Amino acid sequence: MGSCGEHKMRLNIIGNGFDLYHGLPCSYYYFGCFLAKYYPDFYAEMSQMFGFSCYRCVGYEEVETIVDNIFWRTFEERLGKLDSTWMEDSLMDDLGLECDDPVDIEIPEVTNAERIKKKFCDWIRTTVNTEENYRIVKSRIKRKKCKFSAEDYFINFNYTQTLQEVYKILNSRVYHIHGQCAFDEEECNLIVGHGNVDAIRDLEKKIGEIESETYYLADQRVRNRLNEYKCERSILRDLRKNVESLLHDLNFKLDYKRLDVEEIWVWGLSCGDVDKPYIEFLRDRYPDVKWKFSYYDENEKSERERYAAEIGLDESQVDYFELNNPNSVNILEEIVLENDIEEF
């Protein structure tokens, strides 16, 4: 992997596919497995919140836990779509109260967003970004290592230290746009979330409509509905990535670095809607540079070609390279065994 001949000043965008290439158990499916194993009650609560399956019936009475990869494959996007019946069904008994003196009833589920983020950080810290995992990767990656230069700079969308541990890239050359885990930290603050602003605005509209009529103060049922909307809005706000703030910080960092960028290489980034603002920002900041997008297989290559055209990159300034390590499955299997990861 890497460029041939003279090495130009390259800005590397590192996505989750890069860590998957190295065999790390970093797909969101494994976060689901982590929750199902260590926090089964909360895992069931999340399935109600976001409307995914967490049990499979066996026979008439028995059930077994499953991790629905349809949900976890698009985990961050799905964080912006609460199930329409979750709040009403889960709080029906408590909030069905009718009384002469209406009150605002506390909704404990409002803390679920923070609980999700806390458990996500615990998963990255204890299962994905560990010294033992990197020892296994380094012993097995061999000739499949990617090629980088000491002059390269990296915008890392991952929370891991694969670049530093496997490739000995200096910390000063890596910008972790969503935060990172350090081995000696018992807690870490990582940014994970959705970009569904419309869902938040829709709830704000419903809240505004109720609060514009003061009758809700004397009607417990309507007051309950208002509190439910506010709870849902709070959760979606807490789970939203503040892309504007992240782009501001990135712009400041790049201004400070004063990089003479000649190429931008995109390694294993999903190039979904949640990533688009960052790619468009870099396209506008460096309008004349050459781009290279990685692809896993021919289907993904076609998707990357469509994506490049969609964001306005000219065919003459775009190329593609394969990022597919057949040995990643073997590395992953060893790491899964080492971490006693239970797959559902």
C-alpha cells in the first residue's frame, strides 16, 4: 500500500476500515456484543429506544440474545432515530397519571444518552484499543503493512492508536478529530453520534406548539406528552455530533500546521452522510490537490466513484486503491479469543 516513486506531502484521512484492515474488533457489531454480554438489561432498553431486535425466539418459550447487525452496521446514523413508541410504551404506567394538580414527572430515561456514551468509551478502552491487541497486530500484519512517510499528516476518525503503535507515527502528526483512548487512562471522552438535526427540530416544533397554549399546565395528559417530547429532544441533542464545532477545531488545527498538501488519501472511511461535511470541507480547503479513495472490493470502488462525482471532484484529480487484507480475519479471530469476546 502507499504511493510509488516520489512521496508527495500527503494528508491521510483514516476511517474505521483502516482498523478493520488490521484485524481490530472495531465494528459496531462488537459494541453490540459488548453490551449484550456485560449490560444485557441496558442492551434490551436500547433495542426498545431504537427499534431493533435483541432476542430470537426458540420454540415457544425459550429466547436467545442476538446482535442485529442491520442496526449496528449503521449505528451512528441510527442514534438519530428514536423509536416512535418507545417513550410512550415504556412510561405508560407512570405517565398515565391523572390528577387535579398536574405535575412534571421525572423521566429517568433522559440519562440514557450519557449511559450509551459511557459504555461506548468503556468498550473502546477495554476491548479495542489495548496494548495486547496491537502486539497481535504487529506480529501478524507483516508485509500487509501500509506505507506512510514521516512527512505525512493524519486526520484520524478512529479512537485508536493504530498509527502510533503499529506505524510509529508521532502524536504530533495525528489529529484525532473524535478523541482517542490512551492506555493509562481509566476513562476517556470520545465523540460518537448522529447528524439528524431534522429529528431535533421536529421535536422542538411539537414542544413549541404545546407550550404556546397555556392549557397544558392544567392537563396532566398533555403535560406528560410535553415531558416525553423534552426527554426525547434531550437524548437526541446529547447523541448529536456537533459537526460545526468539530470543523471549526479542524480548521484551526490545519491553519496552525500550515501543511503544504499535495495529495489527500482516504483510508477506510465509510463516506456516508455523517462523513460528508468533513470531506466537503477538505475539498474546499484544498481545491487543487489529488485525491485517492480506498475500496474494499469492486462494489465499493463503484460507490467511491459515485461519491467523488457527487461531491464535485473532477475525474482527473481522483484515483482509487485497494485496501483489503485477507489475513485480517485471522488477526481478528486471535483478538476475539484473547479478549474473550462473545459473539451473538
